[in-house]
Amino acid sequence: MSGFRAVDDAWLALQNAAESQRRAEAVVYLGEQRYAPAVPYLISLLQEADPGTRYLCARALGQIGDEAEAAVPALLEALRGDDMFLRAGVTGALIHIGYPAVPGLTAALFDDSNAVKRAACKALGKIGNPRATAALTNALQDANAGVRRLAAEALERIENHGHHESE
């Protein structure tokens, strides 16, 4: 579908494509191939490109997974935007990156933005790392009802996650 026969073709297209459709196809393909060397380039697109491309970059970084650890700060920054679609994509990426994202997500629980705090609660609950328990417990006192509810859900998931590691 994308017309790329190899990672090398997509990698070149990503770096050289003036045409955004071709660049978007390259981002999708490199994500599907879990091509970790593209991470720094995907980070720069995540910060500068149009919203659609930013969303595709977030998804690709999520597909690359824990090898995209370097993208965590940029992904956390992207959570601050107003675009709910992008925020959902970024949250998904942080969940797929998993444990390497936990320290940054824990710090995000103290952000000024309620949307950022809610996304962090969701992601930490899905990742299920007990290291987030203290910060999530603190978030139970948050001024925002949505944050408090999601923090409680995340803590419940983490507790249940520890009891059956069959996932």
C-alpha cells in the first residue's frame, strides 16, 4: 500500500519528502517496521509538523515501543496541546513505550494542565508499574474530579496487575 519495499526507502523518503503525503506514508511504514533509528527524526516531526503528521509520529513511536524511550519528553510535551485526537495518540504511545515512560508520566501528575494529569493517570494505570503508586496516591487529592477518578482507577489497575501477571 505504501509503496515502500524496504526500510531504507521509507527512511530516505522520511528525510527527503517535501510532499507531506509521502512523508506520512514513510512514518506509518517505519512504525510498522519498528525502525528505532527513525526515533530522533520522528521526535522532530512530533514537535514541528502538522497535527495529522504529529499523530502518525506518536503512533509510530508507540509501535517502536521501549526503544523509543528518547521520545518520552517530546511526547509528554505534546500532551499539553489542545488537540484531543493527538493527546489520545500520544497517551497510547506512552503506554506502548511502557516502563521507560513511567518517571516522566509520574512527573506529569504534577502538571498545571488537568488534561495532562488525566492522560498521565490513564497511561500509568495501563502500564501498571508500582513505582507510580505514591504519585497516583497523591493525585487522589487533586482539585480536579476527573484526575481523582482516573488516579483511583489507575491505582486499582496497578494493584490488580500485581496479583495476576498473566497479561
